[in-house]
Amino acid sequence: MGEDPASKVYVANKKKACEYIGINSFEYKLPEETTEEEVIELINKLNNDNTVSGILCQLPVPKHINEEAIINAIDPKKDVDAFHPINVGKIMTGNYDFVPCTPAGVMELIKESGIDVTGKECVVVGRSNIVGKPMSMLLLHQNGTVTVCHSKTKDLKAKTKSADILVAAVGIPNFITGDMIKEGAVVIDVGINRIAPKTLVGDVEFDTAKEVAGAITPVPGGVGPMTIAMLMKNTLKAAEVNKTV
Ligand code: NAD
């Protein structure tokens, strides 16, 4: 919906991934002035379409639309972003079909790198519904000892410096610097910040952080592609759940 430039890039990349692995994708580009009722009508149509396994609404939505109403309208069984309250609740209990794509991508990176989360001090900087909060739950499910930091956290540096696994999801370019990181820590940078037309940087200052970190993800090219891979995984899962393939 609307003209958000970052959303256009994300949607294009998601479509490309679908094509690459053989999932049919259908894009509905809605003009800025679309009403909430019209969006919900479209979602209902897709909810009832047996040839559609998964639905996502690329956020952010224009200001006159209630984001929560849109998320709530998506059938939880087709909610491949896992933002619907039913799926959020399932993540709390640990019995879930869909995991929000970005935190799921982070967990996959950790697993594939052979890093055991059990007993580790895990610090998540950021408490958004789409990254920070579900991220902390997933680390907890893997037996990490999790601290969630946010804009009101006091002495952030003391917290980040205690982390064996540090996840930055703040949205401020180069916010976490090398001196805030413990020697040998695993540093995962979720941030995507456009600081010039063709320059993306993360929330972690890569050059100083890489000198102290034991492992670190780059931006671009780290968590971003994993997010899309996890969206594909959720969509496959949705096809199984809905038996649409
Ligand atoms: P958000 O703006 O919803 O949340 C940011 C969080 O950072 C908030 O919880 C806030 O409390 C915290 N914060 C802000 N200032 C702080 C400070 N000074 N100290 C400590 N905490 C502070 O953002 P979001 O949607 O969670 O996204 C975070 C970043 O991740 C953004 O750069 C976004 O573009 C990126 N992102 C990347 C992907 C991906 O696929 N890699 C997906 C989603 C978001």
C-alpha cells in the first residue's frame, strides 16, 4: 500500500525468491488512498481462496489505515509473517507453525554456525513486535538467558558488554560500537539503515565490532536474505497446513 521506497525493494525481493523456488506469488499494489475496508475486503477474498496458501501485508501501511486491523484480518493459518495475535501467542507457548521471519532467520544463522544458545547470555537491543520481542522468545526457547534492552534502558553498554550473543534491532545506523561488545561475542545485526541513496548500513559499526566479535553478520547480506528465506519456509508450511498444494 502506498509508495514506501523500502517496501518496494522488499516486495520485489520476495517475489524474486518465490519465482526462484517455484512458488506462485500475486502482488496487489494498492494506492495510498485505499480505505481500510477495501484492504480487509481483499484480505477476506484471499483468506477464502483455496489456491492461496499464505498472505502478507507489507508494512508500514499508510497512516489512515489501522495496522492492527489489517494484521487481525489475515487468517492465522495463512499468516506467513506470524504477526497475528494467535500466532504471537503460540510463539510464547513454544508450540507454533509460523515464526516471524527475521527472528527465525537469526536463529537459523546461529544454528547453521554451530553456536549453542544454551546457558548463554543473550542480549536483544530493541523490543518491537516484529523483531525484538519474538527474537527474545526464540532465544529463550533455546535456553538462552535473555535480556531485552530498549530506548529507556539504563547503562546500555554494561548490558551489551555482558552478551555472549548480541542481537541489534534498533534502527539507528552504527549504534553498537566495538567498545560495547564482549571479546568473542556473536554479534547479529538486524538493522537496515539507508544513509545515502545507495548505501545501507546496519545498527552495528561493523569495522570496530569485527575486531572484538567472535562472529558477526554483515549488512547488507546477513539477516536480510535470511528473512526472505524464512518467509519462503513459512509459506511452504502454510501450504502444508492449508493443504493447498
Ligand atoms: P522499531 O523502530 O519498531 O524498534 C526499534 C527498537 O529500538 C525499539 O524497541 C526501541 O525501544 C529501540 N531503541 C530505540 N532507540 C534506542 C536506544 N537509544 N537504545 C536502545 N534501544 C533503542 O524497529 P524494528 O522494526 O524492530 O527494526 C529495527 C531495525 O531492523 C531497523 O533498522 C529495520 O530496518 C531493521 N529490520 C530489518 C529486517 C531484516 O530483514 N533484516 C526486518 C525488520 C526490521
